[in-house]
Amino acid sequence: MTSLNEQHRIGQQALAPLPGCRLTDLTDLPRVGFRGAHSAEYLRGRDFVLPDAPNRAVTQADNSQVARLSQTEYLLLGSPEDQGERIADEEVRWELDHKANYLLPRQDSHACFQLVGEHLSEVMAKLCGVDLSPQALGPGAVAQTSAARINVIVINSSTAQRPSLHILCDRASKTYFHEAVLDAMQEFSGMTTDDSLNPRRTAPALPASLKGSV
């Protein structure tokens, strides 16, 4: 069995900057949501740094992500550095009390991908009618839109060293969306690494019946 340390090391290699772009499936990393008038107070008490406005995201010190989806709703994405342990712990320790802070399980409702490298806006332009270029969707910005004809949440998680997008979609559409992104990546030497750390492979073509619809 591969140790967590080995998984982390291999995962870091999988996300290393490469020519073109790379798609990684992060669906198995923990994620959770909170909603309510007291959610911000609760999360600050748990030492999270929160975005100051809706449709913004903040990368935490441990490389987990906190995205603010509305005035009172927050989405937390686990970090590969700790295999999402911090976020998993937040879901386990939450208890309903008299305050308006409600848990929103997101592990089964959403799939999560990370797209890194060059040509990210060009890849997404093949799938989405909204401008997701760095000029329109800068680092820390969040877009709730549609891509490949399904609803998605796109988080610009870029750093100074690496362009990056986190993309969430309905988990039932995971395979379809994965193949749609891979098809869009082909022009840019796109590669993929899944969450089980399989060797990277060349992106397969999307079925011809879907090419005109994404």
C-alpha cells in the first residue's frame, strides 16, 4: 500500500509546472460547505482567513481553499499537503447549536479538478462562454457559471509561480466533464493525472456527437 507521504510526494510531482497544461482529479480530497448568518464568525474562530466579498477565494497557509459563494455561504477545499485532513476534521467536529451556521456536505455532491500550467483561459474558452482569462477572472476570483453545458464553480487559485484553476461540477457529471476538459486540452499538449495517481496519459478525444456542444 502506498504511504501518505509517498502519495503526497507523487502528487506534488503530478502538479509540477509542465509545458502545456495538466488536469488533476481532486475529487477524493475532502471538501465541505457552511452557510448561515454566523458562518463567518464560526470559520474565523477556526482560524480560517475569509474572502471579504462573495465570489472571492482565499488560499490558506496550508494550501486549502476557502471560497465565498454568497453573502453567507462558504466552500472549503482540502489541501493535498495534508490529504485534506484539516477540512475533514471540520466536517466531523461541527455540531448544530443555536447559531445560524449550517453544515453543507459537499463530498458526494461535487467533483473537483485542478487545471494547471499554460493556456488555461484558452482551454476554458472552448467549454465556457464566460471570459475566464486572468484579466477577467484574476487570482482569488470565483465564477459560478456553466461549462460544457453543466453548472460549474471556477476558482482562480493561481500563484506567482503557477497558473491554476480549481473547477467543481456535479459529481454525477464527473466522467463527462473530465472527458470534455481533456478534449479541450488536446491542442495544448494537455495531460491528466487522476486522484489515484495513475501515470499521466494523453488526453482522449471526446465523442464526435459532443464536439459541437461543449
